[in-house]
Amino acid sequence: MIFVSGFNMYILAMLGLVFLGIIIFLIFLFPEKFGYVFLRIKTFVDPKSGDNFQSQKALDAIKQGGLTGQGMGEGILKESVPEAHTDYIVAVIAEEFGAIFVIFIVIIFLLIGYKVLNKVFFEKDEFTKLTLTGLISLLIIQAFIHIGVNISLLPTTGMTLPFLSYGGSSLIGSAIVSGIILNFTRKDEARNFKNE
């Protein structure tokens, strides 16, 4: 949203560095409270230095699923990893339905993002433009962080996949975000219809 609003990039970079410095300072000053963050990053960089049981099991499940999967209900990841139905749902889907189904999910998220951002380019109202950008970024970035964690591209975060991970609060939050996006795009179409 800051990027789209035209904010000065030098100030943004300085604020980002200050924020990063504060996070590093907190991790080292309060290791008992924030030490797990450092441990996760360390384990991500060097898997042998810590416990990466969940990430390894998720990768094994994706490999076992292959291109077409083992069949619905035939996967074993959901029984061997705690909270697999929320944190590792992409690995569960890949194991049971295959990589083709995961690619289909990625394409759906990219298509949703494209359709909303396409509306943003033609939007004249600054508030609507920033709101749509922020909300669609929230959904798309969350989805790709979740997928990145499942394929060990990112450190473990425990972030859900919008609309697919099990959990009421995640589903309600994603539905609210989608409802607001739909409301803004619907109003835009209604306004254009009245102008014609």
C-alpha cells in the first residue's frame, strides 16, 4: 500500500532498516521471549542445526504425492505432523491430489490477484485503490508465504492458506477480506453503469 501510494522510497528504506534493527535488538535482548524466532531462522538456514521434523515431513509428503497424488484420504502427513490441516495443508493436498492440483490452486490465487489489481489500475479514487491493493496483497502474500513454508522456501511461520486451511477464524478473516474486495469492485461497476 505504501509503495502504491507513492511514498518516498528512501524514507521507506530507512524505516525498514530501523524496523529490522529493532527486531534484531529484541531477539538478542530478550532471548527467552523471542529466541524461537532466531532458532527458526537458524534451522531454516542450516537444517542440521535444529529440529526441522515438520518441514522434512512436508517435503517427503510432496515427493510421495508426485504429479497425480496417492488418492483422497491416502496421505499419511496429516497423521504424522501436528496441525498439518492448518500449517501444512498444501503438503497434504500435494500428497493426496498431486502437484497438478497444487499448481491449479496457485493459478487460482494468481488469477484472483490479477483480476483485482487490474481494477486498481483503472480506479480513480485513491482510497479505493489503496484499499483494494492492501486487501488483495493480504490474501496473495499470505497464500504464497504458506506455500513457501510448505516447500521449505521460507522458515516455518504457522500461517494458514486462505480458504483452504482448517480453522474458523482464518476462514472468517479471509471471507471478510474477500467481501470487502467484492463490495469495492461491485460499487465501481455500479458507478460506471450510472455514468453511462
